[in-house]
Amino acid sequence: MKIISIMASVFILIGCKTVQNNSKSTTMNLKNLHTENKAVQTNVLFQPTDGKVISLQIAKNEQLAEHMTKVPALLVCVSGNATYHDENGTTIKLQSGDYFNIPVNVKHWVDAHEESNFLLIK
């Protein structure tokens, strides 16, 4: 049910949060987007350009190899424990509910510390 809730929230959202691309970046979590005391809340998160939502799973102690994206992408951790790295020195720890805006034309890779599932939105 958590996956459906996260997917529904992502599809409802239509904007983009900006993340500084440096080693001092902080982890962002979906729960932190909703600070009002309301039963239903929405918040701008990301605007897809390529029209794809990809389910990605990385096995424990495995790596999504270094690569680049030609369009902005949003990586949402649905479950697990992993770390995003890029050539600029950015390191982001990702756990359930955490997300990161992947910059265009920057080499990056993801290391899974346990089996981890993601939604990649382009």
C-alpha cells in the first residue's frame, strides 16, 4: 500500500524542487513536503520531460553503474538503503521516501546497501 501511496503522490505533483549539486546536499523525504495539518495535501515535486516512470531494483551490495541522463530525472527511493554518488562529489543517502533530482549530463551511480527499490521519473 505504501508503494501505491507514493506513486499516487508522485503522479499528482506537477512541479520541481531544486537541490544544490554539491557534497553538502541534504536528503529530501516525501514526508517533509507535507507540513500543514490537513487530511489531504499536495506539493510541487517534479515535472517530467520524457514522460517515463521506471521501476528500478538494485540487489544488496550491487551498483547501478556510472552513467549520465540527457533529461532531468527524479529518483524516489521506495524501499531499501542506498547511496547516490556523482562526479561532482555529491553523496546522498537514500531510504524509503527519500528522493533526489538527478542533474542533466552529470556522471552518477547508485550503490545499494540492501535490496533497494526506486521509481525513476524522467
